[in-house]
Amino acid sequence: MTGSGAVLDANALHPEGTRAGPRDTLLRAAEAGLYRPYWSAEILAEVERTLTRLLARRGRADADVLARRLLAHLAAHFPAALVAGYEPLLPTLANLRRTGTLWPPRSRRGRG
């Protein structure tokens, strides 16, 4: 497996407009060893809440069960993906404080 890793936010792990969104592609790439996926308990909680809401809106009575099943599959297939202990670093991330995301602002992309 490569030395590269990426944090997959909730938006990458739950479907929104399409059936599986980017989740399938991202997880298959991780399975193939192209990178290591990471996520936090907070990200997984957001995935569960959002997926439950989306499935319920689509009429699925078992929405909560399906959302928990996804989390169980993620844990089983990527046991090293769950990260903890990053919280002290959050105040140092200026872009996170400003925009709520870790993605660099447009003016800084590609520099470095």
C-alpha cells in the first residue's frame, strides 16, 4: 500500500444525488492500495445521520438499519481508517476555522 492517505469526509461516504456517489470509487481505490482512507467517529456519525435521513425520505422504513450496516462494513473492511487524537490540531487549521473545510482556498491550490 502507498504511503499516501486521505481523510474521507461524510460527503464522500454517503450518496446524495447519485446511487453511490464517489464512495464506491474511493473505497475501491483504497482496496487496490492506491491510498489509505481515514475518517473520524464524528464523520461516521454524520454519515449515519445523513444516510438515515436520505433513506427515510426515499421511503425506506429500515433506514437506520441500512445506515448502521454501512458503518459496520466500513469498519470491517478498513479497520485502520478510524482516527482519534486529532482534536488538539483543529485550532491550528486556519482554513477550517474560516470555511468549515480542510480544502485549501482557491488562491492557494497548487502552490507549494
